[in-house]
Amino acid sequence: MRKLVLASTSPYRSQLLQQLQLPFVTAAPFFKEELQQGVAPELLVKHLSYHKAFSLRERFPDALIIGSDQVFVDPRGRIHGKPHTQEKAVEQLTAMAGNCHRFYTGICVYDSFSGEAVTDHATFQVTLRKLGPEQIRSYVRRENPVDCAGAFKIEGLGIALMEKMEGDDFHSLVGLPLIKLCDILEKFGVELL
């Protein structure tokens, strides 16, 4: 089997990829993410995912490299990523509370030997409950979701923030659209079952 590389240091993506029971290694991509407000979010996440995977081609010259990235779009159409600080996490959740937001998660598998790449994206929509300032601060203190787009960990206490969730693949909300990834890996000849 071809070597699989996850172009990410995210523990959440690594945990998700482990579900497929395939051996893989992780590596930090040599790519700086930049959110461009004028770009359609589905194109942006595909672009970011591709460049994360592509950035590791020389380090892993004969591998299938998996890149993924996520953003969300607020009701005004602005694109957001990770808050990086607790203060910004509180700001993000305060603005999100009581509203519906669409998350876009890009996926790319790059064959570093052939140069072939397949990219796709998944969407997932969440509606947050109306939340008070103390509820938001308490949540941020307890889970410290500064490394998550949307400032919540849906696989943890973040589920308590939700009023409604809609989408085809719950995993995409965590950061790696496994259903799409399975389809792409099969195109590269990876037998999952």
C-alpha cells in the first residue's frame, strides 16, 4: 500500500483519519493559510487543502498526501477561520449565537509521485442556540476551542451550543470529510474494506 501522509498537526483530523484503520504519518504543511474574503468559500477551502498537501511533495516523494482545511461563513457572507485566542473565541461565539452558519471543509489527496490531485469539499450547516455572555465564557474556559473554526468542538461540549445541525457528513464539521476522503482514496486504488 502507498504511504499515506496527513498534512496536518491537528489532533482532531488525526483522530478522524484513524477511524479508517489505515497506517499514516502526520506532517506539518509548509503553507501559510490566508483567508481571502473575495473568494467563494468552497473554492477557498479546496485551494487551501491542495496547497497544504502539495507543500509536502518533496519531503514525501512517493506518497498520497491528504490536505484539509475549514472555514465558516456568517449570515453576512464573511469568511472566518480559527479564533486563535480565548478572547476572539468569545467574540466569535457571541456573534454566532442565535444564528445559522455554513461550514466548508476542503479535502485534497495529492499523489506526490504522479502529481495527480483530487480535491473536493463538504458543507455542513449549524444553528447555534441563543446564548448569554456567561454561557459563552464558561464554554470557552472549559474547552478552549481556540484551534477550531467556529470556536467550538462539536465532538465535545460544543454540542450543547447547538440548536440544529444539517449536513451529509458529521466528520466534516470536525475537520476531515471522511465520506469524501473514502471516495477519493478509492480512486487512488486504496482498498478500505
